Amino acid sequence: MPLVRISTIADRMTPEKKKKLCQEIHDVMMRNTTAPSEAVSIIIDEVPPQNWMMHQNMLNEREPSDFFKD
């Protein structure tokens, strides 16, 4: 039973985008495993920004895009 877990910052994706992402990941799993479709599970874990640190800064203190600027 393949299980794919995605961690993302809470409230950054619409329900439509989540569904599309899950459908596309499901398609990748179907192409690359022998698992039946009903055995593939995908979980999106939405983490509050105050619970996520990146480069020594909590994400509620800075925008994630700020970490990737030159």
C-alpha cells in the first residue's frame, strides 16, 4: 500500500489545488508501482507557519519566498 505524505504550510493551497496535486501524484504512483489504484493513499499535512522553521526563522516571521532570493 503506497502512502505519500506531503507537508505544506497551512492555508496556502485551495481545495481545488490540493485535489489536483493529489490526482497528479496518484497518476505518478500508478505509472511507477504495481499497486492497485485503491491501495494508493495521499495525505496532505498542513503545518501552521509558527510550527515550521526554515533557515533559522519561523515561517510566521518571514515569507517562504524570502529564503530563495539572491
